[in-house]
Amino acid sequence: MTGISVFDMRLLGDSWSTKAMRDIFCEENRIQKWLDVEAALAKSQAKLGIIPEAAAIEIAKKSFYKYMDMDFIFNEYKKTKHPLVPTVRGLEKACENGYGEFVHFGVTTQDIMDTGFILQFKEAMKLVKDDLKTIAKSLKNLALEHKNTAMMGRTLALQALPITFGHKVAIWLDELNRHYERILECEERLYVGLIVGAVGTKASLSDKHNEVEKLTLESLGLKVPYISWQPARDRLIELGYVLANINATFNKIAHQILILSHNEVNEVAEPFGKGQVGSSTMPHKRNPAISENAVTVSNTLKANIAILSDIERHEHERDGQVWKMEWKLIPEIFLMLSCVLDNMKTALGGLEVKKDSMLNNLNTLKGFVLAERVMFALSEHFGKQHAHEIVYENAMQGIENNKTFKEVLLADSRVREVLDEKAIDTLLDATTYVGYAPKLVDEFLEKIKNAEILKD
């Protein structure tokens, strides 16, 4: 029914989890979920005396993909041009003693397909949550290990003030924690099935219509809706946006890894396995292909999100022109996000943090990134505004004349009156001006130690 046609998913993501995600949205599992719903429906109707118990037993027995004559179903599809009827006829054909006449009794196509879809999403979301847990543990370990590892913080693409790598990573982890919480909130609204008949009125489901729906959905592990949601697709839009939000975070993280991997920066490197090839013509290349793959797939995923809200625009009680869009959009979102998560598990799980390069980059601007620190030291003697003017003059002079910050400070008599060379050297040690970053990381990790995303 769906696939990632624009790139080879086996190349961009081929872990157990991405294979499992493909299996969830493969044709066999899609049909099996429809059969699961049909079996649950039959058993519920038999329990309520609507269809013979023997019919329900036979239907449940044959409601497995292995009993489906797929050649027959494909031929029926060619004739009917209908997404579900061929499978219903396939199940009817598989049932013996005429019990197939009770298959799909009183329900409509959307009941089965929507409920089956939700069952697929439930399976898929478990894989997403498992991957997020794995990545969260890697980020927690990185934050703890590097809470004191000084690096340059950058704003508007340029060097700003020192931070620590652990602090940067802790912010990523905090973001993931909120995404996990959003998933849990979304699941409360998402895992709801649908047994309401052709236009949601339950007209064909007998006077036991509510009991039929309740028994069927509860046996599938789904909640019962307050009323039909055939034309109300807000749950699925919310699902897509939650997944899109997760995707956006990893787009950012993967992109930052790419930037920090540039030879001119060289502060981190993703794992590069033995036998891995960076270039077909330049043997020295160790390309950050893993993070690059994550960004590639992540960028593509955004196209699906751009049109997702259109599925809410149902005309009247059902509208195939927008309903059928879900069959492509949402499985592809799950599949693409799975690729992103697969790549990020690898990149972050084995990320090399280059402390020496981080230290070297702290001195790229010859001390001028410590201007704020020097200004506040001088403000004790001159006042904040006057100190700002003094430091500004020295900074501009030093940058324009290719001098170090220390050189211009020592040459300024106003500065020398209150700061000697030793004091200036102390102020210009970037590794000691990371604020409370290490403490903030510790406090953060303490606050989320019981978060669901970090539980086994």
C-alpha cells in the first residue's frame, strides 16, 4: 500500500527496528489487521446472539493471512476496484459450511479499515518509543560524561560564549523527554476503534449496537469512541504532528552533528566502521553519512506533514478523496521517522567527542569571546556602561588590527589600573567561563531520573 519510493530504505536505515516498521506497514500485516477486526466483530456478535456461534468460531479460525487466497483477492480487486471487499470475499471463501455469509455482518468498510489502521499505529508507536528510549539513554550518558567538557557556544552561527557539550546534549534530552510525554498524551486519544456502520448511525448493527462496538473494540485492546469519528480525523492529524515534532528535533540534532563534524570545526565525529567507505574517488574521506542520511529522510518527511491537515476536510459523512490520503501519508511518516531514529541511534550511540578540538576552538577568536566576562570585571571599578565602552573600544581595535584581546587590554592604561596580567589571563581562560553548566546538567538529570523515557 505504501513505501518510500524516493530512496532506498534498506540503505538509509536497516536495523531491526526499521525492518520491523516495514513489516508493520506491509500488505500482509495490513490485511491481517482487517482480519483481526472481522474476527473480533464476529465473536462479539455471536456472544450477543446476533450470528451463530459456530459461524463466529469458523470466521475466527480462518481470519489469518495464511488462509487467504491472494490470487483470488487480487482478481477480485481488479473487478471491484474496492480496497476491502476483495479481502472480505477472501475470508468468506476461506470459511466452510456457509459460515462465510456472516463475515462483515452489519459493518462498513471504514469500520474495518480505520480500526485496522489504529492497530497498526499502536504497533508502530511502540517501535518509536523503544527507539526514543535507546537514544535518550545515549544522550543521558553523553550529558553526564561531558558536563564539564568546555566548548564554544554559538549564536546566529557565530561564536558567542563558552558552554559545555554536556549542557548542549542535556537540552536535546529534555526535548526528547517532552516528545515522549506528547506520545503518551496522544495515545490516550489515538487508540480508539470504530464500529458504527455506513454513516455512523449504527443502523445496521441491531438494537445491541453499542454492545457490539464495545465488545469488539475492547477485545482488540482499543477504546470505544463517544460517537462516530468517520469524518473527524483530528486524532490522526495529532499523531502526524507528534511524529513530525520528533522528526524536527532529530533534523536539528543531525544537522548540528554535520556542522560540528566539518574539518574546520572538528568537534565531534559519528562512528565510522571498519570497511566503511566515504568516497569512491577520495580514499581519505570519512563522511558523516549517518547524520546526513537522517537529515535527508527528515527533510523528505516534512512534505507529508505539509498536506496532513487536509485529511480533516471531509465532505459530509465520508470523503474518499481525502480519507485515502491517510493510507499513504501516515505509514510513510512512520517509515521515514523510523529511518531517522535508526540513524540517530547509531550516530549518538557511538559519537566521538573531540575535547582537544573543542578547546582549540575556544581560542579561535583570540580571547575576544570573553569580552562579556572582562566587561563585568571592569564594571566593579567603572560601572557597567563605562566598562562596556572600554571593552568595546578594545575589542574593535584588536579585531581590526589582528591583535589578541590580551594585547589590547594590557595596552589600555585604564584596564591596567585595575587588572594586572595575571588577572587578565584568569579572565581569558574560556574553560572557566561556562557559567553553571555542569551544575545545571546535574540538576536536570536529577529532575528527569524517573521520566518514562529513561525507564527500562
